[in-house]
Amino acid sequence: MSNARATEAWRKYAKPGGLLDYGPELSRLLVRLMRELAQGRPVPKERVDKIVADMNIDREGAYRLLGEVAERDADNNVVGIMGLSLNDTPHRFYVNGTRMSAWCAEDTFFLPAVLDRTATVESKSPVTGERVSLTVSPQGVEEVDPADAVVSMVIVDPDDADMGSVEAIWGIFCHHIFFFASREEAERWAAGRDDIELLSVDEAYQLGRQLSSRFLTYRD
């Protein structure tokens, strides 16, 4: 099964000026907040305010974007942002022994490079419940079990991608992007859908690398 459509879609998402290119200032802000959250604790509103002020970026634009891509708790602390979350999802994501989650399977491939940390990933097939585990470093996938695990990728035209809220992002992307223990069970899950491509773990990593590279283009 070809991954050409997924590759082309992600090229469009991550290209300069594309759907996931937030520009220098906002990209650096997102990286700062993802790295803060990776310490395993909510990022308080006061801390977010200080980071925005210290970076001397447009406050209105910063908070507009955070309103679209950040999860918050009842006290308005950031508990999730751009695929990394302290809330439970099917995709466990461990960094330096700290347990977190990723919004979808694909997030587990771009986050290690953005965080500059190696992550251990544990997920379950939505078909059989069989566990898939990986070790992903900033440089690539180091281990995967089972070896023939695959990833489902939903194909969404950038013009049709609603990124206006965390819930919208989950609905259009994350609820369709999973790990599967084998291609056979993934094909059963995707039967009848023409908006899904199945990727090897290495292919999924290459897509995630496009996104992490876009963020890190603007590193301090």
C-alpha cells in the first residue's frame, strides 16, 4: 500500500506558510511550553504569562493560538499542547520516567525531536488491544515491538483541516491515527475508508520529522 498521499499531505502541512507553520515567534513559544509540560506538571497560567512576556511576543496572538492548541484544567493551567498531554489517551509517552500521553500515534514521532529527549511509547491496537511499544529518540526509532507494527494516517486536505480548537484537532486527526500490531488488523480497521493510508513505523517517523523540523527551524 502506497504512502504517497500521506507524504504529500504532510509536506503541505509542514511547508513554510503551511497549516502547521506558526512562524518564528509562535513556534518558539510552543516549543518552550511543550518542554515545560514535559517536566510532568501543569504549566500555571502565571508561568505562561511570564514566558509570553519574556519572549516579547504579541500577547493577543499568543493567547489566540493557545486557545486553539492547548488543553487546560479547571484552574486554567496548561495540561496539554500540540500533541503532548498530562491527561490520559491511548498513547502513553514516557520521558525520563515521567508518564504523559500523546494525542495520537503520529505525535509520538515528532515530540522526541522537539523535546530533545528520547521517549518510550506504549499504545494499544484499537482492534485487538494488543500492545505496541517503541523507543523513539530525536534521531529516529530505536526499537519497536512487534516489529511489523503499522500506523494509520488520515488524509485531510489542508483547506479542510479545522485547527480552531483542541477538540477539532482530535476529531479531524487524532481519532483516526493509531498504532496496530500488524498490517492485517489495520487493514480490517480501515476497510471501506479511502481517507486512510497505512504506514510502517519508519514511514510514520519520517512524516513526524517534517513537523519537528518545521518547529526547530525557528529554535532560539
